[in-house]
Amino acid sequence: MRLPLAVPLAAALLACTEAGTESNTADIQGTWQFTETLIDVLNQITCADTGQYHLVQDGVTFAGAYDQRGICQTRSGPVNNRDNGSVVEGVITGRTFRFAVPPFCEYEGSVVTGEANRITGQGICILEDEFQRLKLTGPWEATR
């Protein structure tokens, strides 16, 4: 008579121990559609961009590529901000992550709680030459 009770109890204990060992690392693999608005208040520049990230995840790291189109509004007028390149140095800790888009930009973000296909965060791009330093910062978000 004790065997039927012991089987469910063993199954419950096994489920509890397995739950503690499963990773809570966010799944960001795949293609994401993004939007961003980066602003340099001092130099009166606003860049509004859209595009795609194509990310390949390996555990807690990721890399990939991006393609974007956009316009930066400057004191001198609009400037085309179309670009493409690599996503590098991606690291995930739980639901948060960081990555770089060389040579100028870094991003951080997190998967929105309860929405596995939506991420939000902040970006920073620093461009310098011998005449000026531009520091554009602002929010971005992506969905898949």
C-alpha cells in the first residue's frame, strides 16, 4: 500500500531538484526587428533608426550581424544613417545582456518580463575626431 504514495512523492522530489538546475538564461537567438532613438543634446543631433539584428546564441554568449536604416537630424540638416556590420562581445546574465556594434556603439538591455519576444534597453555611441566628440545615448527596443 505504501508504494503508490512513494511514487508521486519521489516524482515531486525529482521535479524540485531538476527545477533548481535548469538555466534561466534568456533565449535571444534569432532575428529581431529593432528601433532606436539616440540623442546628443550638446551637439543637437537626434538619430532615429530601424533595422534587424540576426543573433546566434551559444549558452551565455552571442554574436551576429545587423542592418539598419535611419536618419540623423543635425544642425546642418538630415544625414542618412544606413549601416550594417557585426554584433560582437554579447554576454547574457539571466534576462539581461550587453553587446557591442564596433567601432562606436555599445548596448545593454533585458527581455521584458512576461514577453519573451520583446527586449528593451539603452544604447551609447561615441564618435570622435580631432574636431569634436559626439556622444549619442538613448532607448532601443526589439521584437521577434
